[in-house]
Amino acid sequence: MRILGNNLTFANSSNALPYGSNVGSGNIVGADPKFASFPVVGSGFSWSYDFVLLAGSPAIGTGTNGTNIGLTGGNAPVVHNLFGNSKLPVVTSITVPVSSVPVGGTLQINLKANTRK
């Protein structure tokens, strides 16, 4: 049994929380989180989406310890450069200069990456 608390569901085929034999409280079922820019259901991920919570979002202040539910809440909130997404490096190329490595050997690679901003 797992404890599932302070979650939000939206646009799912099953919004039941907690599901199965799980327990939990503080969940918000079937509510639009009111992101600044939300993709059409079924769309793939895009860096252009803006997951900042708009005023009036049911996810604001309803997460664990009064933080937001989702990316901007919890113990490790994403708060810097959320629009356009993070400054985490994006790998642009990987080169593996050898085709094999002996058992217990070391594989060295060449990696190039850029930050988004």
C-alpha cells in the first residue's frame, strides 16, 4: 500500500485517487491545473509549453506543506526559468570512438551539450 496525497488529475481516462489499495488525502480529482500554456491532449512534449500555474489554479498552495502541486512545489520546486524550461544542458552529439571495450575496461565518450538559454 502506498500513500498518495496532494495530487491533481486532469484529462485522464480514470481520475480515481487514491487508486486501488492505496490511501491518501488532499487529492484534487478532475480539475484543470490552469497552466499558462497547455498542449492539446495526446500531443507530444514541446519546450514551448509553459507550465507556470495561472492565478486561480487549484494546484497553488494545495500540495505538501502548503506548497504547489506539481513542478513548482514540493521539496525540490522548479522555480528558475520555468517558461522555456530549465537551463539544464541538452546533449547535441555523442561520439563513441571505439567499437568495443574489454571486460572491466573503461569506455570513454565525447559529448557536446548546450544550455537552452
